Amino acid sequence: MKKSCPIRFRFRPAGGAGRLRRLTGAARLSLVALLAPFAPAGPSLDGAAIAGTDAATQPAIVVADQIVWLPSRKILTARGHVEIFHGGRRLTAAAIIYERQQDRVKIVGPLRLEDEEGRVTFLASEAELDPALREGILLGARLVIGNRFELAARRIETSAAGSRLETVFASICKPCRPGAKPLWEIRARQVVHDPTARRIRFRSPILALYGTPVMWLPALSVPEPGVRRANGLLVPQLTNSTLHGLSLELPYFVTLGPHADLTFTPRIATNGNLALSLRWRQRWLRGVAEVKGGIAYEKALAGPRAFLLGRTAWALPRGWRLDGQLELVSDERFMEEYGYSGKDRLESGLTLSRSGPHRLDEGSALVIRSLRSSDDNALLPNHIVEARHIERRRLGNGAMLDIDLAAGAFLRSSTADILGRDQSRIAGRVLWQRTRLIGPGILARGGLGVAFDARAVGNDSTTPPTTARALPMAVADLSWPLAARDRSGSWLLTPRAQLMLAPELAAVPNDDSTFAEIDGSNLFVLDRFAGLDGIESGSRLTLALAWARQTGRGRLRLEAGQIFRGMPAGGFSSASGLSGSRSDLFVGADWESPSGSFAATRISFGTAGVNRAETRLRHERTGWSVGLDHLWKRADPIAGIPLDRNEIDLSAHRKLRGNWHIRGAISHDFANGLSSRAEIGLGYESDCARIDLSLSHNAASSTSVSASTSVSLRITFRGLGADAGTGPRQCGPGR
């Protein structure tokens, strides 16, 4: 049985006898409406108790400038700045009329009704509701969800289960001038809003752009604004490429409970190719997992093409972490051609690790497969097992003990002599160092240590089956920072010298430390080999000078350094800048402005000229930005660089009028005369829509022998779901 909503209030008689009592005053008066049996009219109305504690029996508070009560007809009228509060809901209106016998509230607008959470708001010209403000009919109404998405309707029927709207115009867009059409709107004969499921369901919706209908659907269901996870279609993507023709992707998102979801994306192309990709994600209390996969059927091939990429991570007791990955693909070109991934190397295996402020323990077992057409996987060390322990101990008085221990093994599929070489080895370094401040601010570091390794080699007739080496070392490092300040800023000059004393070691087969080059970050490291197969031996002296200037206009830093050896270094290529008795001269410069613009360059000069030069530029101003990267690298066959590299990457972004912007990017290799990538895009972004149109060209790469050109279009109507539409207003020319 439906509960009635009687009115019970306290008032002060305004003078005179009779059945009509009027409450007026300069200040607004308050009236308390209680959900309890309606009491007889008269003085006994004053002073009743509030009954019940649940939402249905909580009192409704009415505030108005004028309240009139007719006891004979049991009608209450409130006028002027009327406000009603009930169960967390809030109603404001010009006037209300409460009829006790019908137990209904008639409201004269304009009215505004907000729900308990403030997420849904009703606006209407007039309405008839129940006293709990939950069920009723609103005429000439608007439903505003999340303060962004508006649904204007001729009539709204609202209840505890939701709202039903008739003859609806829905949009998040707000035109900037009266009478203008919104960028997009949805028209429908009927709309149902389900606040429990947080869904909006349209019946026979029509999508209109600037008032022109462009699409009709039999039905449409979308999540409320702000909903981050809900079943439904995601943003489609339309692409036209020379490889696949015109193709359409329709991603669909499915929630699998509060901690898991699945996204599957069918792809249809005009050349007859069909593809389907999947992404599954799951989160547990102590772990996460993600799996991506895809399959494609092409008319020109007898069988399907497929890939599978999986990741998982688990927190184990005592601070340990387990990471796993699985990466499989049917052929080298599949993922890049379909845009699923640009990886050129696949890794599958497990990694167990634990890290702390001064310690790292890690072990891994991996299987690696190269997707580069120039690589022969049978000749690559693609089965690898490694373990490592790194620790730093503070001994007091500025002294530290660094311990680095590692063990590993790898296998090649080939059993050919030399080319199919396998290795297993252990290596380590123990170094004691102490730092002191001496004299006029000179920072002095000294250290003693030993590096060692031992290995077993198979399938290589040119190398002994087992070898062992040890390298004692002593190091002294001095730096003297000199600082000064003047009216415009400050500067810092820092000369630095490091002397390393160590004997020469015989070289061993190097399979994991082939890439090394001089740089500002490794001028003073004790070993520039990255893996376990190399130990940098021999005595050497490193000299460097750095100068920095800081002013209100920005910061400028210059540095230069070089390494001098007693004997020519072994194991380094000539293009690395580290070979010979004297390394390349390294020069670096950095400049950064308060606005965020910066420039940086790194150059290494050798006896044959420049071996490596890298430059990065970034410049930003209001409305536009530009970035430039340039790399020159001499050919280094030992490091896997057979040809000189002279590459440039240029990108730019410019804002246009009316929330439009244009962008472009190009990558060009001057050594080969090829542009590996070029793209130009036109975009629009506002509070109600996001549009992106791009034209891109990708040249043939190490994993794709075919060049491709594609045109892509993505349109997002903002305000539905997680994309709440917080961009700039849509105003532009003619808006």
C-alpha cells in the first residue's frame, strides 16, 4: 500500500479567526512535512513528533516566501522561492500545490529537481509528483545527467526505477549563440534512463550533425557520463590504406565483473580480408594479467595469420615479484601490417625479482625471436637464462661497498662451428669506495676493487672450452666545483679527473656487449660493456670540464671530456668512439628556457671525423610547437649497424581557429634517401566532440617489405561514458 504524505507544520497565526490561515513574513518561512498519519486541522497540529527513521518516513522540509493552508479542502499552497528537501532530493520551483486527498504535489515552474547524489537533474515548466519527489510526470522538461548531457523532452515520466522520456533531443553540445544548432544531437521518439544500471536507452534514434540527420538506428544504448566501465561499442575507426583498402574497426567492450574486462574488435576491409583482435584484462588482489591476440583471414593466403601477446605480474611474499610474458606470431609482418604492434623482437619467459633501496635480486629465463628480415634466428642467442645480485653497503665515514654478481647462459639453435656458439658464464665486481671533501672544496673519491668472470664455451673451435679472468683495479676521482653569482644570475665551473689503474685482459667471445659508445653519461663509469661477456680493462685517465650558467632567461650547460689509455682498448669498435689509446673527444651542450623550450646536442669527434652526432630541439609558444631530432652515426658492423645513419625526425603542431588544429611529422634517412614515416593530421576538439583525420605513409621496414599509405578517420562524441567532455567550448567561425 502506498504511503501518504500528510503535511504537518508549525506556524504562528497571522491574526483573525476562520478556517484559512496564512503564513507570511519578510523572511522566508519553513514548513516541515512529515510522513505520518495526517492529523486534524486546528491548534493540535502544532508540536507533533517525527515518526520513523527510514527514507520513506523522513520529514520533507519546505521553504517558501508564502504558505497558505486550507484545512477544509486539505490543500497546501506555497509560493515564492519554494524549496523542498526530502531524502536527499532537492526541488526548487515558483509554486507548489499539495492536495492531501489525491496525495499528489502539483508544481508550477520553472522547477529544478536534483537527485540524492547530484548526478541527475530535472528541469521543467510544470510537473505533478508524489510527495517523495520520486514518481510523477514533468512537462516541457529537460533531464541533465552529470551536469553535461542534456535530454530535452516533451514529457518525462519519472519513478524509482528510472525515467521515461518522449520526443527527445539529446546532446552535450552548447551552441554559442541563440538559435544555432549543436554540433551533434540524438533525436528519438522515446528514451529510458536507468539510474541503477547507469544506462541511457534510445528507441529509433537519429544522429544529426548541425541539425542535419545523417544516421538512423533501430536502438541505441549508451552509458551515463562519467561511467568508466560499461558494456558497449567503443569509438569506431575508418581507415583506407594501400595494403587493405577501406577497412572499418568496431571495438566492443565487455565487463567481466568489477576486476576484469574483454575488448574484441572485428575488422572488415573492402579487399575481402577479415580480422578479429581481442584484449582480456584481469586484476586480482596480488596480481594482474593482460592478453592480446588477433587472427586474420586473407584471400591470397590458404591459412590464417595470428598473434598472441600476454603479460602477467604477481606480488609474492617477502617482497618478491614474478613477471611473465608470452609473445607469439605466425609471421614477421602480421602485427606491423595490421597496426597491432611495432615490435621487431618477441620475448617469452619468466622473471623473478626483488628490489630495495640498496639491493636488487633478479633471475630470468627467456626465449627471444627476432622479426627482422635481416636476422637469422638460428644464429642468434635466443634461449637465455640469467641471474643477478646488486648491492650497495654503506660502511660509514663516507665509504661504500658495491657488489655486483651475475650468472647466465645462452643457447643457439644452430650447431654450426663458431656461428652456433653457446656460452655459460659467471661474472662479478666488488668495489670499495670512499668519498671525502678536501682542501678548498675538492671532492675526492678513491676505490679498490676486483672484477672477474669464468665461462664455458661450446660449438667454437677457435676458443678454449673454459676460461677464467680476474681484473684488480684502483681508481681515484677528483672534482672541484667552482661557483659564482652576479647581477644577472649564477654560473658553475666543474673540472673533473679520474685515474683508473688496471692490467690488460685477454679478449673472450663477445655475444651480449657488442653495442657501446662514448657519451656524457658514461665518461666516468668503470665498465662500459653492457653484458657479461666484456670487462673493460687497462689503465686510463679521463678528463672532463663542465660549465653551467643560470639566469632569468634560462639555463645553459656545456661539457667536454676525453679518455686517455696506456694501451689501445680492446673489444670496442672504431665507430664506438672508445677504441684506440685515445677516445673520441666528447662535447655536449644543453639550453633550456623558462617556457619549456630546449636544445641539446651531443658530438663525438674521432681521428676520422665525427663518429656520432645527436641534436634535439623543442620550441613551444602559445598555439604552436615544433620538435626536431637529428642523428648521425657512422656504420658499426660489430654493433649491428651495417650502414651510416643520417636520420631526422621533424614534428610540428599548430592550433587553428574554432578549436581546430593541424599536426605533421616526418622521419627521413638522408643516407638512404628514404622517408621511413610521414604523417599529416587535421583535428578538432571541443567539449562535445573530438575528430581526427590523418594521412600517413610508412616505408618498408625490417619487419615489413611493403610500403603502405593510409587515411584514417576517428570521430568521438564526447559526454558519454568515461569521456565526460571537458575540452574547450565548440565556438568557432559561424558558431
